[in-house]
Amino acid sequence: MTRIVFSELLGGRVFEIEDLEEASLARVGDSRLGGPSGPSVDPAGTVLVAEMNNHFVALAEPGGAWQRFGSHGSGEGEFDLPVATAFSGSSLLVLDAGNRRVVSIDDIGGGGWTAYGEPGRPGPGDPAEGRFADPRGLAVDTSGRIWVSDPGAGRVTRIDAIDGSGWTEVELPAAAAPALPLGLGAAGDGVAVLDVGNRRIVVLDPAAGTAALELADAAWVGPAFVAGAGSRLVVADVAANELRLLELDGAGGFEVVAALRGSPPDIVDPIFDSVGGVAS
């Protein structure tokens, strides 16, 4: 059984569920949040989430209440539209989209504040190292490297550590349309990228190689978020308000082995009203 965590962007709730089995669905934390987005979960079961509307980051240990940190602004201890989170060893990472930076803190108290990045976008002859246009996805791989998807710049970048060492732009496979990488999640020894510009998931795994999964079927309305779920992938289709668990076949194909729709047509009150991110 694989534990999946996802946030309800509009309703403000955060949930955990086993293999998308509705009977196992449970709330995380003690209250609703303001636009929870980009959740992450550590091996101990602690959940971290960005609170977009209130410019906080919130953390809940298993069975515990939400603990919050941050205020609105551009200085130390401040966020402007945080959109995604990740655990990096014992540190907490926050993608501070409005300030175009990645922030690392030692704990939810905000100690050890370190920030990397500034506004900017690549241009002819200028790779814009360390600059972000509109970053939206954040993930940490098994080697501890930090990945960021930046649909505003049409690219995925990676650094070895929060000091920006090892910065590189990671090339995605060629496609018919310009890449628009949005959702980003750790998967295997690498990451999975939801390229909404080409309706595909690109898995970048140094052990298994690069694979592109086409989401061309009409059942896919608006896929936006992705995360590894053991040997599988969990994908959030925000337009369909549905989570889907994919079993990969190793040859560029997949099977949807489970699904959970937040607002089935035969119920009045939705199970969840929207999805603001998914993690496992």
C-alpha cells in the first residue's frame, strides 16, 4: 500500500489516502488552510504544504495540528505566493514563486533561513543561471539534488544544493509544441515532469533512463500534477477533479489501475472540490 497526500486548493483541506481507496481517505491537520498547494511528505509521515493565499508554509506531524511559519513579503522569513514544498534531509524547502526563489529552513520555526534564486528568464546567449520566471514545481531526488519546473521560462533546472552549486538546465525530449513543465515530483531515483504544453509526463531517472508518457486519450482533460508513488505514478487531472494511479509498463506505456474523482455526478457534496498538488 502506498500513502498519497494531496491538497484541496479551494476548500483548504489536505488529505491522505492509501492507493486511492476511498475508504482510507483521511484529513491531515486540524483545520482548513488558505489555498494549500504543493504538498510533500517525509518517511515519518510528516506533511508540509505551501499556503498560497496566506503566504505561509504549514507542517503537520502524524495526527497533529498545523504549525505555521512566514508572513507576506520579500525578506527573510517572508514569502510571496509559495506554491510547492519538499523535504531535503532534515531541512524544509519552499518554492517562493512570487519572489522567484527556493528557500531552505531548518524547521518550521524558520531557523537556518537560506534562499537561492532571483527573477529573470533565459535569452539569446544568456542561460539566466539562478533565475526563475514563474517557478511552479519543486522536488528533491534520492541524491539530494533540487529540481524546479519553471513554465514561465519553459524549462526544468536542477541544483546540487541550496547554494546553487551544480546548476544546470535539464533538457526535455523534443516534442511538437514548446515545453511547458508544470507539475514536478520525485519518482524513482529522479523526477517526473508534467509537460502540459505537450500533454505528456516525462520521467527523468538516471537509473531507468528518460521516458515520455503521452496523455493523448480523451479521458485526460487537464492533467497538471504528478508524483512518484512507489513504482507507480499518481497524477492529478485538475479539470476532471480526479486523481489517477498509473502502472508503467516499461515501454513508454501505462495502465490506470485506480482513480478517485472528487466530484462524481451522483453526489451533492464533493469528496474534494479541487486539487492543488499531490505527493507520496
